[in-house]
Amino acid sequence: MRTPKRLYAQQRLIYHPELLTCPHGGDRLVMCNYLAWNKTVQTLGGVLSVASRPGRCPHETCAGSRLRLRSAAAQRIALPHSTYGYDVLVRMGWWRSHHHATSREIHAELASHVRISVTHVRYLYQQV
């Protein structure tokens, strides 16, 4: 069994929804006491710990009371179910399309910034 690699975040970011009021009833949102998602994201600038605290309408009779509104800014950092930031994926695409780089060449370019394997570079390029 392989030992998982440990990534230690250099910065902790907790985002809140950009909307302050309920889109259905217009009442002020209340922040929930939990995080909708909490993950470690590798970017070209470093490792981030990113979380999103959702907001909800305080009135149970409101049509939007079942909605949990999340931050759009937090979702712009990385794809769902991915630990690599959009900047890493864009850099991979740039090297592939403009320099016609192979997976190994892309890995050599990214290895100084991000902990990633050649196989994972190949998978991300083909799937994302």
C-alpha cells in the first residue's frame, strides 16, 4: 500500500456567498455552521486550503429556505473533485497546444511548482 503524500497549505481561505439576501424572499442570509466543501488545492503559487461556508434563508416558509448558497469565488479556484487549480490546468493546455509538449515535458515544466506525476498529467490532459 502506498503512503499518501502530505500537502501542507500555506494559506487558509474560507469563502462566504457573494449574495447577502435570499433571491426568493429578499431576507438577509444566515451563515451555516458547517463547510460545504473543504479541500487542499495546488496552484502554481502554492498550496491552499480552500473552504466554502454556505448561506441559507432563515425563514422556513420561503421557497429558498432549502437552498444552500455557496461562494462563486471559491468555485473559480479549482474544478469539483480536483486538487489542482485552474491555473495548473491552463498551463498544461498551453504547453500542449502551443509547444506541442508531451506528458513528460509538461511534467518537467510543472514539477517545480506542483507535486504531480507524469501519469496524472496525462490523465488530466485527456479528461479535463
